[in-house]
Amino acid sequence: MKPSHIEHLGVAVKSLETAIPFYETILGVKCYAIEEVAEQKVKTAFFKIGQTKIELLEPTAPDSPVGKFIEKRGEGIHHIAFAVDGLQDRLNELDAIDIQLIDKTPRKGAEGLNIAFLHPKSTGGVLTELCENPNK
């Protein structure tokens, strides 16, 4: 698969209003974007650290994936995302070696990126996101 870099780390939070000032203080950088992804029932906030981003995820509904995550596990690291070239080809390769895919085809995520998730049952318990490399 060979990702080019870690695109972002997703962190589930109950409230962006509370979390953003905390992350701005500890990281020493300002949040550069807040966006709602209605299809995912989530509101996101982004911080850039070098080439990697921190994505805060606030559920907009209790039945959203992030809402269920927080209810079950509490706030914290939700997923890791890798930047890859040829996202559909990477998904086909992973499917061929029996990696369980949540998304068999890419879909739109935050910041307009094409994304797809791999199921934690196939990735050592880590929800893994692949993002079409925005630098290509």
C-alpha cells in the first residue's frame, strides 16, 4: 500500500467549543478550519502540525459513529488516517487479501478529500482511514 504520510489523527470529543481552546493552547497553533460533514453526523476542527493534521470530531447526533464511540469508550483517539495514491486501487488490493473494508469505494470526507475506512477487526483494533493523497 505504501502511504506517503500520516494525513491526520482523529480525536473524538464531546464539544469542539471546549476542545479547540485546549488544543490551541497545548499545540501552540490555531484551529484553521471547522466543517460539518452531514453524511457522517460529525463536526470537525483541524490543526496542522508539520505535514500531519489533528482532526477533532464532535458528533452532531448520538447515533452517529463518533457519538457511539464516545458513549462506549469516551473521548480520545478515534482513528489514524494515511495519505495514499490511487485510493480505489489500494482498496482493491486490500480487499483481495481479505482486509475487511468499511468502504469498498471512496466517499467524500472533510476538507473535500476522498476517503475510505478499514475495519478495526482487520487492523489490530485500530480504525484506519485512507485518504487520497492531496499532494498529488
